[in-house]
Amino acid sequence: MRHEIKTRVTAAEARALRIRLSAVMQRDKHALADGTYEIHSVYFDTPTNRALMEKQVGVPKRDKYRIRYYNDNLEHFRLECKSKIVTLCHKRGTSLTRSEVEKICAGEIGWMLHDTRPLVRELYLKMKQELLRPRVQVHYVREAFVYGPANVRVTLDSDIRTGVYSPDFLQVQQPRPRTQSPDFVLIEVKYDEYLPEIIRMITNCQARPMSFSKFEACHTYD
């Protein structure tokens, strides 16, 4: 379980923050040449929007399932379950093929019951028993910085968008309207047992924490 603190800054503040973070942290090695990468996800929810309701009322222990890919690579996908207990988070994941993702999005899930991956079987049971289905698209640009000695990760997320016409997020040409102002940058600080003072001072995250969910913002987009 890891701690997670969120705060927001403007685009101008993000530019200054980027310089300060670069002085003490390393860029994510998986980023593109400009230090960013795109994240594309589809989140699951029930017909009654239970995952959304649990987030809005603040249920202390909850799970969210999602399928994710990075940049424009439609050959490598991740199935993830993000669990949250109050402010502590834990993430489990496994790889999926494009064919498997297409089957899940189309509701063809019988093969999942006997799959060797525990998380795939877990999602199958949720889809059968709780009618979980792909419901919410979330797209954004991320910059990530890591601090090895304390296993700290700081991310700057911007250009948050959703897809309102189809749960099939593989259709890359579909409209993806922005859900937040162009000046909105979300800062997420994740760490294990302690947050080093230098990073706490740079991010100022504990002084002005906020509750923000990209899943919720895209789910409730109108």
C-alpha cells in the first residue's frame, strides 16, 4: 500500500515545478523524448454506476478496474485493479493482448473463466455477478519523476479528456473532449513510508491537498 496525495497547479506553476523536480528527481525512463507520455484507459462500472457512487460518497475501501495502453501502441495493454483504503492505494496488473481487449469490450468474456491469470478471472466474476462493463474513457498526458532512495513518484497530468460516444477506446479517431480547463494540471505524489522533506517542499502537496478523480471527472462529463 502506498500513500497518495493530490493537488492542482496552473500550467505556469507546472513549468516552474518541472524545473525544481528535475533538480532532485529522475525522469521516468519510459517517457518520450519530451519527457511526457500519453495514457489511455477505459474504466469499468455497473449499470447503476456503483464505482462512481462509491467515489462520490467517499466509501473508505473500494476497487476500480481498468484497461490501459500508452501512447499510440495498440499492441500492449494492461488490465489493472486499483484498490484504495482511505488515502492508501495499491495496484495489481497483468498484460492483455489486443484481441483479448477487443473481446472484453465486445462482451465476449467466456474465455476469461479458465484463464491462468488471477486478475482476468477476477474481472470475469465481477462482470458476471455485478455486471461490470467498460463504461468510462480517460485520456491524458503525463510527466513523471522518480526519486529512488524513498521510492517516490511525482506525476503531472494535463489535457484530461474523455470519449463520450463509445466505450471502445481503441477507436483513436473518435472525438475526445477536454473535461478540464487547459490551465488545469493535476499533481500526484505517491510514496511508501515517508515523503522526503525536499520533495514535500517542492510540491507543496501536503499544504493544499485536494480530492480529484480523473475517473469521476470523465464519468460525469456532460
